[in-house]
Amino acid sequence: MISNALFSTLLAQLCWFATFALAAPVDTVHVEGGNAWQYGTGGGIIGLIVLILDIIVFIEVFQSSRSPSSKLLWSLVVFLFPVVGMIIYYVFSNRSAHNSRNGYETLTQG
């Protein structure tokens, strides 16, 4: 029950931070034929992609069979270092050993 509340709070905060990822700085000087990447448009799109990938990592961490302290540690690593933390998670986390969905569960007849 606590993990569901933590997950929904974390997801709400990430959605709030997504608005910052989409924001582009306002420039008062109009430049004809200027490069749109230097005004933050590309950074917003790249930031949104990184945010979506980080949310996928958070969902995978919270659905795993890790201990709560391990889930918190991985979540903090990915939250504080979004790109590097995501890479570290996929390389060093031993995801297959902690996957809570290791196949289908057999149904018992009763």
C-alpha cells in the first residue's frame, strides 16, 4: 500500500517536472533564420525523452522484488542523475534476478 502511494506521488512530481522539460526560454530578440536548437526547443524534446525513459525505469524498479531500501537507492540514483543513472541501472542492476514477473503463475483449481 505504501509503495503505491509513493509511486503515485513520484509520478505526480515527475509530471510536474515535465512542464520544465518542455519549457523553452523566452528570447526578446527576433533572429531571422536562426537555429532553433540554441533557443531550447531541442533540449525540451530531449528532456522529455529522458523523462519518459526515467519513468519506465521507476516503474520497473517499483515492480521488482527488491528490498524497499534498494528500491529507494535505485530511485534516487536515477532521479539525481537522470541519464547516467539510467545507464548505470541498466548495466549494473541485475534486472533478471529481481524481475517479479518471471513467467506465468499456475492457477490452482479449488
